Amino acid sequence: MESGNFIGYISVAFQQGGFAMWLIAGSLAAGIGLTLERFFRLGQASINGSAFMFEVQKYILANDLDGAIRLCNGSGNAALPRVIKSGLQRASRDQEQIQNALDAASLEVIPKLERNLPYLSLIANVATLLGLLGTISGLIKSFGAVALADPAQRQAILAAGISEAMNATAFGLVTAIGTMVVHSLLSSKASRIIGEIDEYGVKLLDLLSARKFRHSSEKAE
């Protein structure tokens, strides 16, 4: 199918779908906007966690906490370095205070990673229901008109009503399926970043505890 014919087919189907098509199109536009925003934000928040933590570990083992903090500062808007930095800044405190700093930073960062994701799920559900609304509307219009129309016009009226119902259903389902797939991908990406924050936060705490123990042993000698 040529692109011109495809666009023409979509245009005709949209016109035949009735008022529900405009509502679903609004849902689709909102979903696209939220998707682009989340891809951009999560892209900024992402970092190669294992490589980053390997560099942090080298600085800590070299007793260069300032270097580790500079590494965090140079990581842009990535989420993991912000949390790790908060722990490094409390490296001279006891383990509980370091953990509190990591928890506080995590509570600040994690909601920003998950922001707007529930709305994508909502849009998918709303698009499905709007498609169903268009289906019901088309069928009501079709059978209501058939009862009053001339016998010669009944077939055309019935076909138009069913066309409205099916087009609304199809558009609603396509919008819902696409939005659900995107929601799943973005949720997975956010979960991966959150998992790295939890994992490497624990590893940082262990590294700092080992560093303190090593220093205490050196002083005792």
C-alpha cells in the first residue's frame, strides 16, 4: 500500500469513526507527550552503574573521597551519582548517618524517576474505554436509524453505523496497546535505575565501613 493511499485510508477511517475518534486522538497526543518527556528524563537519569561504581571504588580505596565526589559532580543529572554523593559527603560519620543520607537522597530521586508513569497506564485504559464508547455509539446510531429509515437506505445506514463502531474500536485499541508497551518499557527502565540505586548504595556503605575499619587498624598499629 502506497503512503498516499494509506494516509487517505486513515483519514477516511478517522472521519467515519465519529466523535470518539477525536477523544482518542487527544488521549494519543497526551500519551505521546508524556512518553517523550519520560524518555528524555530517564535518559538523563541513566548511567552505566557498574562502571561508575568501579571508578568510585578506586577513589575510595585510594582514600580520595574528594575525587569520588568530583566524579559524582561530573555525572550530570544521573540519579545514581546523586545518591552516592550524599553518602560520600557523610563518609566521616557513623554507619547509621551514612545510611540515613543515602535513604534521604533516594527518597528525593526515586519519585522523579516514577513521575507521570501512572498516567500512561491511565491513558491506555481511557483509550480502550473511549473505543468502546465509540462502538456503542455507532451501534445505537445504526440500529436507531435503521428502524426509521426507508428500506432502500437501511443497508447504507447500517454499514455507516457499523463502520463508526469498528473504526472507533480499532483506534482505541491501537492507542491503548501502543501506550501499554511504552509504559512497560519506561517502567522497566525506571525500575532498573532504582535497583542500581539500592544495590550500589549498599555497596558504598560496605566500602566506607571497610575504609573506616582499615584506618582504625592502622591507627592501632
